[in-house]
Amino acid sequence: MAQIRIQNLRKDFGAFTAVRSSSFTIEDGEFFMLLGPSGCGKTTTLRMMAGLELPTSGEIYIDGEEVAQKRASQRDIAFVFQMFALYPHMTVRGNIGYPLRSQGMSRAETGVRVQEVARILGIEAILDKSIGGLSSGDRQRVALGRAIVRRPKAFFMDEPLGALDAEFREHMAEELRALHDRMGATTVYVTHDQLEAMQMGDKIVVMNHGVVEQFGVPQDIYDWPATMFVANFIGSPSMNFLRFDGMVGAGSQSVDLSGVPVEIPLSRDGASGRLVLGVRPEHVRLDDGSRYRALVLATEYLGTTQIVTLSAAHGEIKARLPADRHVGVGETVGLRFDPRTITLFEGERGRALRSAANERSLGHV
Amino acid sequence: MSSTSITEPSAGQKWFAGALVVAYALISILPLVWIIATGFKTPSDAIAYPPKVVFEPTLEGYVNLFTTRTRQPPEVMAANPPETWYDRIVAQYDMTIVGPSRFGERFLNSVVIGFGSTFLSVFLGTFAAYAFSRFRIPAKDDLLFFILSTRMMPPIAVAIPIFLMYRAVGLSDTHAGMILLYTAVNLSLSVWLLKGFIDEIPVEYEEAALIDGYTRFQAFYKVVLPQAATGIASTAIFCLIFAWNEYAFAVLLTSGQAQTAPPFIPTIIGVGGQDWPAVAAGATLFLLPVMVFTILLRKHLLRGITFGAVRK
Ligand SMILES: Nc1ncnc2c1ncn2[C@@H]1O[C@H](COP(=O)(O)OP(=O)(O)OP(=O)(O)O)[C@@H](O)[C@H]1O
Ligand SMILES: [Mg+2]
């Protein structure tokens, strides 16, 4: 059980910076997600935390102890690799017991611990099978078994479900989360799948190009993205961006969108020039009374809801509407945006402007 | 599965493929069988025309291979009746055994030099290949190219300089010199082959071991080596075959002390007429170690080719 704190962590590979200056804190017992697109530095960050890669600079604290330059074996963590890294020449039992045997634990004691882990994971029946014949799900369980058998301070997992097909992934994800809830061990989990991160994580760090974009609980990250990158990366379909030139004063509660006033949460920051209004598709409503007009381009029926694609003065807008609301392609409709959920971004750097609604969520960054 | 399946060969195709394999095996093994058979013939059977396929086997060739003999006048022969089975064999030709030949010694040289250089090539090659495979080394690609470039000309092209240098430093006609030379020639092959094999072993295995509390060397020794066994075995076989069969350097650099079997075997012909059975016997015995070595390592060659537990 451990709290892990990362401070200004940086990693250069030659001239290339894989991780720029990451800071975040993982509380004891949390299921923590490192989320971001491919190549953004998730694996590198995790490997530095595990001691498989030395940081160029910055600190890593595990339970208050600075470990950035310490050997992997001195950090008492377990790592589940992107590929399972099981030893093909050993049985399941041999694989799970391996970390204990390598630490010099007696055969008898190892046997007891392996049995216990097998019971937790429900793999007692395959203990004496060789790795080669196992399904990928069972291999995944064995890999987990090898990690938990040591009772480490924390588990690090690098896309542990990447090898599984979609259906089974979901099942394993639930299993993992349930396992975590039973054991309560701090877990750091790398994924590029935003849905997985939202479903499983207590907290999420969103990374892009080696930079931590946002860090917080899933709900806050979804509702109150700190950057346009996060807004775009999370949610499907992603947040609508309405780009406009204008200004917003600190304390104002509306912006002028090409002559149409749009209500926004009470703004704390002031800005002018190129701005972006962000609104999630489910917060776009049809309202014939609205002066903000748009042309219906397409509708996509999804059962209980439908996704309606519209063309407006500020580009394409997607709206998630109830499925029974009839919308005809080619129709011109009025749009209204739920004022409580709007985020304004400054257009140049893509950062969210602080408002009464999101200031609490942005506090972490 | 239907008979028109693409993946499953039809009965006729299987039969044809089987026949081809058998034919190829027969053709390959025929010279070998002929050499082994010749070793058990008498000199006259060995050069009989048409060639004798059925003959009465004798150990004459082997006796001649291992002994030096001298012709005796009839009275000496009569005075000393042959006592052992090998004395009787040479007595047929009015000869007695005066001592062992140098074959045993040469054979032993081959064993020492062949296996010694193989061990060194594989030992050094494994460490070098591991380093090339796993660590960030400046100018790695250039270094690998340099290593391989030593094989871009026939080794014998540098024979004269090596001959002169060996003479100067006293390595000519020594076991150490030959082991060093064959190791030098084999090492580039060994590094390249083994690097390929080690590259195939996912680095996660070692990292898992590092996290589990092993040192880098323990991880190498307990995790990488067992999985590289296939590669090490096949590399060892290639190295041994080269060192074992090498002829040109052996002729040039060895004579009295460290001569290996390849340059020695042809000289058997010269001793007391064209003794083909003795040459064939020498060749047969010469084949054995490499064959045994290969057969012993064969299970390593086959095992572990499929890494079942690794997602590719
Ligand atoms: N050893 C290395 N040497 C040079 N560059 C590296 C090294 N390891 C990683 N990188 C680079 O650093 C960047 C981040 O890599 P990293 O593996 O952390 O990405 P990731 O977020 O885990 O991506 P993925 O989802 O593809 O696994 C990538 O551009 C990668 O090419
Ligand atoms: Mg990765």
C-alpha cells in the first residue's frame, strides 16, 4: 500500500523529450489511470516509476521516500507488462512462484502463497499446465498472479488488456477492478482507451506529447476539460468546438457568437481574440426560438439516442438527441447550448478559461 | 476438411513430397555410407572394379590407421607368431606393429582446438551479442558492420600475414594459437547469429526479473540464457563445424605439435602404398564428434522455437 508522488519528472532520449515535466499524486489504494494517445509517454512515465528507466530529472516519491535513482528491485512494486512476459518453459505454478523463489523464499511457503493467489484469481485448475496451451485470458490471470503473489506496495500495469479481444477485454476489466477493490492496493494502469480509463479509474492523468494535460477524477475530466486536447480525446462523439473571434470579461455570463448572445458559466478569467466555445453533444438542444440557426446534415440512430450532425456558422456541430425527436435532413433548426456545461477555451494555446463551474476541477493543474 | 483444402495436402501430394525427401536423403547419405563401408574393406576390395557392395568386413583399415608397421623377413615372422587379433591382421602382409601412429594425437588436437575455439566463440559471442542487443552503444551499427566485415574476404586471404605474425610471437604450431585463430574467425558469425536470437527474446522477461529482485547479471544468466539455448546450440554447431573441418590454416600453421586431423588424414595415403581403407577409417572417426555433438544438441534446436507465451 503506497502513496506515489511524481514531481517534475522528465525523460529525454537523446534530443527527443518523451516526458516533459510531469507532476501528479497517486493516493494510497487508488486505481489510477495514465491515459493518452500512442507515443505520448505513458509507458516511459510508468517505467520511470518502476525503475526500469532512469529519469533525466525530477523526483518520484513512494510513501514519502525518494526513489527516482533507485533500482527497480528496491522499490517493492510489481509490473504487469504490455505483453505478459511469462516464462514459456515453466508451468503456471512455476511462473507465479518465480518472484518468491528468486527472493529466496522456501519451497513450502511459496507453495502456500501460490495456492492462495490461484484461489483469488480462480485459476487453481490450471496451476500445473504449461504456459503454451493457455488462452490469453488465462495468461493474463497468470501474469496478474505473478504480480500479486509478492504483495508489493503497488501494481503497475502497462495496457494489460491490450492482447485481448474486445468482448473479453470488458470482462477482464471488470475482473481487474473487482480484484483491486478486494485487495485495495495502489494500482497504476496505462491505457490509450478513454472508455476503459473512464470506467475503471478512480483518477485519471491525461497525457499528450509528454505533457500532463489534466489530472483528476473521471467525471471532472469529462465535464470540465482543462485543455482542448482533453476535451477532444475524451467522449464520443467528442466535444463540439465553436471557434469565434470575440471577448469575454472576467465576471461575464455570456459571449457574443456572431451576434447571437450565448449564456456561459460565470467567467473568472478575461480573454479576447480567438476563442473557442466547447459544448458536449448531449448539451446541445433543438429550440425553434433560438436565433442560432443550423442546417441538419445527417442523423445517426443509436437506439435510445441519435447523433444529429448540423452545419452552423461556426462549423459542424454534433448533437445527441432523444431518438424519438424527429429531425429531417435538410431542415433548418435553432440550437441552444446548456449554459451550465459550457467551457470556453482560449484559441491559441487551447487552455480552458476558468469559470465558476470548472475552477474547482482545474485546481489540480 | 475437404480434399480441395489449400492448407491440407492431398494424399498424392504427401506421397510425392515423401518420395522426394527420401530420395534426397539417400543421395546425401550415399557418399557417407561409401566412406564408412570402405573403412571396413581390405585394400584390394577398396579399389576393386566393379566396386564391391557386398564384401567381408575387416578392421584392417582401423588397425592401419592407428599403427605404424614394418615389413619383416619370413624368419622373423616365423620366430614371432602373432598374439593378438591386430597382430594377426598385419601378419597377413608379413608385417609387425612397431608402434602407434600419430592419428590419435592429431585427433585429440582436433578435439581440443575445435571444442576450445567453439566454447570461446560462443562464450564471448553471447556476451557481446547481449550487449549489442540490449544496451545503447555508441555507433552500434558501425561496430556490428566492422565485426561482420572480417568475414567479407576469405580468411585464408590473410594467411601469410598471420603466418608471419604467429611465427614472430611464437604462436605457430600451438594449440593456443589455433584456438585463438578459429575463435577470431568464428566470433563475427557467433555475435551476429546470437544477436538475432537474443533480439527475439522480449526484454520484458529481464525487466520482470529485475523488478522481482534480480541483478542484471542474474537476469541474464537465469532468464536470457535458458531462452537463448536454441540459438546458442545452433551457433555452437556452426562454429564447431568450421573449426573442425578447417584445412588451409591448419596446413599452414601447424606441423609437429598442434596439427589437427584434416591435414593429417591425407598423409595416411603415403604410408605404405595407397591405403584407402585407413583413410576412410580416419574420415569415419573424424565425422563422429560433430555428428554426436549435433545429435546431442538437436533437442535444443527443436525446442523453444515457438515461444508460446509471448504475444507477437
Ligand atoms: N528507448 C527509447 N529510445 C528512444 N525513444 C524512445 C524510447 N522509448 C520510448 N521512446 C519514444 O518516446 C515516446 C513515448 O514512448 P512511450 O512508449 O512512453 O509511449 P506510450 O504512450 O506508451 O505509447 P503506446 O501507447 O504506443 O505504448 C515515443 O515517441 C517513443 O518513440
Ligand atoms: Mg506504451
